[in-house]
Amino acid sequence: MSTDRHLATPAAAARAPHAQARIGAPLPRVDARSKVTGAARYAAEFPAAGLVHGVVVNAPCARGEIVAIDACAAQALPGVLLVLTHENRPALAVDDAAWKDQIAPGGKPFRPLGDARIRYAGQPVALVVAETHALAEYAASLVRVRYRSEPHQTDLGSVLRDAVMPSLEKGGFEPPPAPRGDAYEALAHADARTDAFYSTPVEFHQPMEPHGCTVVPSADGRFTVYEKTQGVRNTQRYLMHVFGLAQDRVRVISPFVGGAFGSGLRPQYHLPLAMMAARSLRRPVRVSLTRAQMFTFGHRPASVQHVALGARRDGRLEAIIHEAVGETSQFEDFTDVVVNWAGQLYRADHVLLGYKLARLDVYTPIDMRAPGAAQGLFALECAMDELAVTLGMDPLELRIRNYSVDDPQKQRPFSSKALLECYAQGAERFGWGARVAAPRSMRDGHELVGYGMATGIWEALQTEASVRATLRADGVLALASATADIGTGTYTAISQIGADALHMPIEDVRFTLGDTSLPDAPIEGGSWTVASVGSAAWVACRQLRARLAQLLVEHGGVGFANLDADTLSEALAIERGEVRLRGGTHGETHGDTEDGAPQAESAARIAIADLLERAGMKTLEEQVTLKPDAQRSRYSLATHSAVFAEVRVDESLGQVRVERVVSAVAAGRIVNAATAANQVAGGVVWGIGMALHERAQFDHALGRVMNHNLADYLMPVNADIGDIDVLFVDEHDDVVNPLGAKGVGEIGVVGVAAAIANAIYHATGKRVRALPITLDSLLEVPSP
């Protein structure tokens, strides 16, 4: 495969003579042209000679055992090459450890076609491979499987009493801290209190691109795997361990991902099935999941939460109780950080947090955008609104009175926290001051109008990442890292960082990602990619700039020979294949200064090709592996937001419209104002879906999701979305990472569902504590 095929190059609209791509500028996406013209290839689009197609057969029952499989009719069809089942699959790794990917929770990971046991409805039981996809699909319909069903349980509400504390085997899970004080005693003596249960349903990721892969074997026993994944390294290691392959035998490529939102963090079952078939047939195999099959693996787990708050008459919290039960599978302990946010966001002397897991006959849940926080902040922020009503206090004022400068849970200062600015600027932009406090007191014709707000918080993460920066003789900066771009704008952000660091136009930067042949990088998730990969790119490019300055002093000629290398490093710029000094006192004007004024062009300049030739070099290269700084451990690090929502509720029909949302975010240094705002706005859309639309509807008698299609699994569309206004408040942070940037992928969704639910209460006077909020829950609107 040509390397250039998965390079992101700037769109024509991004080209401007002598443009400087400073960090923070709202530049267009560099991969936009590739995507809109169809040049961008996704996992199930890569061509391969002799390609064959696999279709998965799924089990209809939720628990039981396969009694018999009859594939004779399928195998008799001309063009059907293979029917893989647990009875004839190749030998695979025996130990559970080999099947654990990098983010696997505790327990025994699922093994596709591992044995005759059925663990959940939708489990893959066979893979039919044929010359064409249509033939494989028809042949799959002919495979007959007999099952012995067993009693199952898929209803979280029925097993709450059986919930237990989760295993701590999963790396990264932070259990709730020990209680502080006596929360129930403080609650009993509080001047005002609220005590209620809240619930959130199972949700499925449903990205635009369904999961799929293309596995291409070579004659020498190597495999090139084009996979939809949020981490090529994680996928590579999984395949190495499961199939007993050396690292140089598996190359995973994923240049473009059509959305993932967490569903691509772990390898899904289509991947090992395709690999089995490719090894058996020694031919390229493609396996793509249908939309219905996208409901047969990881999901956001359902939760039932208990929140109780006690406060003094002035609104100061004295007691916080937040307890949650989440679901997991029978074979793994998936954990979400649902309740810890309550002890971190608001100060109180008496805090009790608890989290338990209940086992169901479902597939193991997986992280879904803002995992844990999306559910936990819905309950907490609705409870804060209820407390404000009990106190007769403005909901925003209640939050301000309980604002905590330091992290009361970890007893550390925040590295930065501009939440008060989020409250102030968001409220002003929204017009919160026009809110009339009493429910059902604002209307527009036949519609009741409601204002609601909520706070958001997400951790500011950074993890180890590597980036290679290469300055070529033609003046192009080539950046490379095995990270991913799942639609978040990674191509653009990292290109912009490189361009800023070397004072060069972004159209002269080429960033390659999504390939295990590139420097190591973590999975793209947790809003840590810019903080991790971006910081590594920044450091690598700064080091490259310092080396370039030294080369200029040594080999650049009379214009550079008498200059100090450190000073020169800060003054150089690259453009049109030349390196020059920025500023100066003579020569033509060229480019702009940071305040927008023209700057004078220095006479000192040299072609990069000539400079490298004089130095006896073909390229100038730096590779950096950057780890989080030790000083981070002395602080709490988080992104914060304030979300304000206006809803309109039809008084007769109960129909809800989200008229507008203002999201004010404090996320440190913003690398690209356009893509960052796009991420937050996308999160707001997710929050609207969470509040009003999304819910997997189970037939618990069958143990199956019944609305496994996009007609019945409702997600917000354009007609459901009103105005979304995103603003970033200034926030400087020297601790969080070298860029001072915090991720924005998750924070956009956190708090949105609560703000909408609170606005619905304000409009109607009816408090709904179970998501999604549907027509039937609002039809009986109380009188004023």
C-alpha cells in the first residue's frame, strides 16, 4: 500500500499565502478534502486481490448451549468456501491472559467460537465465508443451529439486591474513596434535603461506520489488517497473543474511522473471526457487521443511582450520598466511574459514595463517550436542582455557594479551575437572569418554556506517547504516530501543533497516523489524545527546531554564523522550502506578527535542501517519547463546564423541543477553536439524545434488544437540534502537560441531560428521574 494513501493533506480552503497555523486558530480540517471526495478509505473499503467475504451467524437466545450445527446446505452452495464454528475453528490461545486487550476489565474475556456455551443474545456462533458478500449472506441464512436454552436475566432492576463490589483487577478503575464523616446522620439533621433514585438505560454507540475489517495475508505468513479501531497497537497485540504471532507478522492500519465513541477501544468479535478465516483460507477476508449486529457487543451500561443531599438554610452542603449499581456481563467485571465526581465537584464534610455491579446475561459493556460521568452527573445535577427548589434558591447560586477551590476528595489543589468563569460567562451568554423561578411561569403560546442548567466535569488525562518529526529537504514537516483520528480532528490538531512549533504554514505539514509501523501511541479515548500525542509532537518539533538552529549557525552561511543558536531557534521560520529569520530591519515584508501587523523580512535565508546538503544530511529528524510529568501527581486535573438549556414543552401533547443550549467550557489551551467547538457541540447532541431519545428496549422474556435498528433506536437528527452555542473561557495551566491543553471530547456531553431534565421540570413542574424523558412521562402535567 502506498504510504501517501493515508496521509492527511490540507484542503484547498485551508491554503492561504504565508499563513501561520498558530495554536488556537480555527483552521479547517486538513483531511476534509479526502473525506468529502471519497479518497479517505475505511476498514472495509481497502481493495485486495482475491478478496472473499464473511458473514456472522448470531445466537437468538440469551443463555444456554449449542446442541447441534448443520451447515451442510450452506457448504453445498458453489462459491461458499468455509463455515467456521466452535467445532472446526483453528487452535487459539488457551490462557485468558492472551485474550485480554489493553483495557480489558477483570474476569474471563469473551472468545468468539470458543465453545458451545451461549452467554448472551447475539453471540456469534458461526462465520460463513464466500466469494461474494451476497452469497455469504444467503449461505448464513441456511446454517441451522439447535440450542438448549437456560433461564436468563437481562433486567437490572430485578437483580439490584444481588449487586456486589467490583473487582479491582481492571487497570484504571478508581474505586469510590472511603466515607468522610457520617453522611446519613448529617442528612437527617440538615435544614433542607433531597433523596431520590435516578436511572439511565442501556445505550449503544451506533457510529456512522459499522465495525468491519479486511485481513490480507501474504505468502510469507504476515498479515496486514485494516481495522476500525481506536488503537492500532491494542489491536496488534491482541492478534499477536491470540494467534501466537510475532510482532513483525501483524501490521494493523486504520487511517480513518467513521466514528467510534468508545466502541473501537476493544477488539470486537468480527476481528478474530476474520483472522481465523484468512489463516485458514490463505486469502484476504473481509467481515463487516450489519447495523443489527452493532447491537451485539459493548454498550453503555444501565445504571440505578441513589442521590441524597443535605444542606444548611444558606445552601451550603453538609451531606452528599451518591450510590450506584451498574450492570456487567457474567464473564467480565466492567466498571464505570459513576459516583466519584460528587465528592470532587462540591465540598461537604460528610460524603458517602458507593458503587456496585450486578451480573446480567449480556455482553460486557464498554466505555461510551464520557463513561460514568454522563450517567453520574445526570443524577447528581438533577439532585442539585431539586435541592435548589427545596431551598427556594437559584440553581446557579446553589452551585456557586458550594464551589470548591481545591479537590475535597483528593485533598489537592486543581492545576487550574475556571469553573466560576464558566458559570458567569455561560449565564450571561444564555440570559439566565431572565429566568422566572416558579415552574410553569414562562410560556410562549401553547408551549411551556423552561430554563435549566448543570455542571460538567471530566478528568484531564495524559498518557505516554511517541511522535517522530522529520524535516525533509523540500521543506515539508512529516509527523508520524500510531495514534488514531476517530473524527475528532486529530489530523488537524497535530498538524497545527507542528506548524506552530516550527513557524510554518500548515499546508507544509504531513501527519501520518493509524499504523503499527509508526511510533507507539495509546488508544484514542478518554480525551487524552491532544494532551498526550500533541504534547509529544510539540516537544519533538521544539527539539527539531533547536537542532535546525544549530545547523544554521554551523552551515547556514554569513547570515546566520554570528547568531546565538538559542536566540535563532526562537526567531526562525520555514516556508516554501526555505528557512529564514522572522522579523528583522530590512528586506520585504512577509507574513504577520502575532498582533496582526506586517513584519519585516530578514535577508538571512537558505534553502533547506542546501542546508542539509552542507551538513551531509538527507533529513533532520527527532523522535520523542513523552510521559506525564511527575508534578501532575500533586494536583487534581480536570476539565469543567457549565451547561445551560432552554426547552419548549407542548402543554397538551408533552412534546419537548430543545430550543438552545449554551456550553461554557474551561479546557486549558485550545489547539483548534473550530474542531474543539465541534467536539463540544457533538457532545451536546449526544446529551440531547441521552435526555430525550436513546434507549435499548429489551424483551426480558427473550433477553434480546428488540429495537436493533436505526428506525426504532431513536437518536437525535437535525430537526431535534436547536441552537448550540459553545464558548471556551480562558484557562492557563502549566501543570497538565507541555501544551497546557485539556481534552474536550467528553466534556461536551457531561451535564447536558441533567440541564435538559432540569429545564423540563422548570417548564412543566414535573420531575422525571428516569432517562430518556418521553411523551408518556410528561402527558400528565400538573396544574400551576
